[in-house]
Amino acid sequence: MSVNKKPGGAGDQRGGFGLGLIVGLLLGLAIALGVALYVTKVPIPFVDKVPQRSAEQDEAEAKANKDWNPNAPLSPGHAKSRATSASGVVAPAPTVASAPTATAPVAAAATKPAASAAAPAPAPAAAASKPEAGGVVFFVQAGAFQQPAEAEQQRAKLAMQGFNAKVYEKESNGRLVYRVRIGPFDAKADAEKLQADVEAAGLEAALVRAQR
């Protein structure tokens, strides 16, 4: 009995293994390429957060490290400069309010009793306003005229200035005299005050004493 053998069985196995190996390599390369692209695009933690230093900063740091003196804090000049800087930041002393503001009420209180003490001053004036003894009265005479028309004219001038005057007729040395007077006043002080007012208005005035 003869056995039929299939030719090329081992060759097919070797061909399939080689093809699988090639496909696996291609897949591995593709995966490696994808991973590489992903890694280059994604920021690396704790690396991108570090600030980038410029060449000037590196040069300044190198110069500072070169000139650094570990004993510099112990030198007198450094201690003096630190004391100066420390004194520069001391807060200014608070300003004290000026004292004169507190003395103002005292001065006002001191002047108030003086004003109250000076209040009774008008008492002598009140005493002077008392009527004179012996039935004497006072007039403010604004003129004496021989013609009644002149006396009336003077009375009208006084009335225009706010003074209430009257014309008094009296015989003197055999002639009639017309006197323009304001009054009578019982107190001499009142008559003197009115006399000053009439003179201030620019009119003639004289103080006359008469019996009641």
C-alpha cells in the first residue's frame, strides 16, 4: 500500500513564520512610532513647569557665586549697612496733638465770669435817670425865633428827623419869643441823650432847665 505525501509542507510552515515575523515587526515599529509621537506632543510633568532661564540670568548668577564672600556678614561695613537699612524701616513716631486746642475752653470759661461780672455796670446810669429833686424838669431847645413861622419851620425839620417838638410862646423883654422845645424830661440823663441825638442829626440843640 503506497502512502501519498504532500509536498512542500515544511516550506509552508517556514513561509508562514517569516510572514508573521515581518508583520509583527511592522506592527511593533508602528506602535513605537505612535508612542514616540505621543510622547513628543504631551508635556512631561515636573519638567515644563520649571521656568526657563535666560543666558543673562545664568551669567549674573555665575558672577554672584564668583564674588560671594562667606565672611561678608561678619564685616563691620556689612553690619553698618544692615543697621542703616533697619533704621530706615522704623515707623515714624506718632505726632502728639497740640495743647492749645485744650486750653480754648479754659479761656472761654475764664472770659465768661468777667463778662458776667461786668454786667452790673449800667447801675449808675439807672441812678442818673432818676428825676431831679425840687420839681425841676429838662427840655431840649432847638431854637428861639421872633416869628412864629420860623418856629414852625424848625419844628417841621425836627419832625422829619423823628423828633416830636412843640412851639412854646413866651414874652421876654417886652417881646414875644417862640421857642422850639422837646420835652419835658424828669431825668437830666434822658434830656442829654436826646440833645446828642438832635445834634447828630445836624440841628441846633441846647439843654434847658425849668420848674414844673
